[in-house]
Amino acid sequence: MSEGLSEGLAKGKAEGKAEGKAEGKRQFARMMKENGESLEKIVAYTQLTPEEIASL
């Protein structure tokens, strides 16, 4: 039982960390877009797709 709980907590922590990192990239891309940076530069700096950036 304890092992399953530990695995579940570790998985939840990893998923939360990944989502936080992705949200940070979206926020950074949004700021770059608002400041007139080129799509190519935003893609290069954030590694988001052009479609993801367009939806911001």
C-alpha cells in the first residue's frame, strides 16, 4: 500500500512540474508576442509550435 502511494505521489509531482513548465513557456511566448517579437524567434526560444503560439 505504501509503495503504491509513493508511486502515485511521485507521478502527480512529475505531472504538476511538467504542467508548470509548459505554462511558463506559454506565458513567456505571450509576452514575446505582445512585445512584437517574430514568430520564428518565439518558436526558437520557447519550443512551442506556431499553432500553439497563434492560440495565445
